[in-house]
Amino acid sequence: MGTQDQALRIEVRVELKAGVMDPEAETVEKSLGLLGIAPVARVSTARVYVLEFHGVDRSRADALAREAVDRLLANPVIHRVTVTPLLD
């Protein structure tokens, strides 16, 4: 079985940049305190996408994942993004 026959999975993690308000995280942080789950110094949120590609090599899968980030998954003004190949 060649590389092009294998499924290639890429993880895309999208987080808010420092200084961007994260009301969901603020609510969770406050709620944790009210539940007695403390001290929690900081809570932040992130979205994680796992993109699975077939019939392409790793460099093409990476390029397609980055295109998805640029065109759909993140706003470069407010988001910090990491793209990581997943090893199976």
C-alpha cells in the first residue's frame, strides 16, 4: 500500500489570540469557582478540527489543511492557529 492509499489526518487547532475577549471561557472560569473547583488560574477555549485526506501525500494534505484555515476555519485578525499532522 503506497503513501497515496493511506488516510492522512491533520489536526487544526484554532485559539483566540491574547487580548481577544473569550466570554465562553470567562463563564466557565466563573462557574468553576462557584462549583468549588478552584483555584483555576485561567480558562481558554479552542476549536479542534481533524481533517482526513485520502489520495494525497503529506505535503499536499498539509497545504490543503492550511488552505482550509485561510479560507474557512480561522480569522487571522483574532485567531492563532496550529496545524499538526497526526500519526496513526
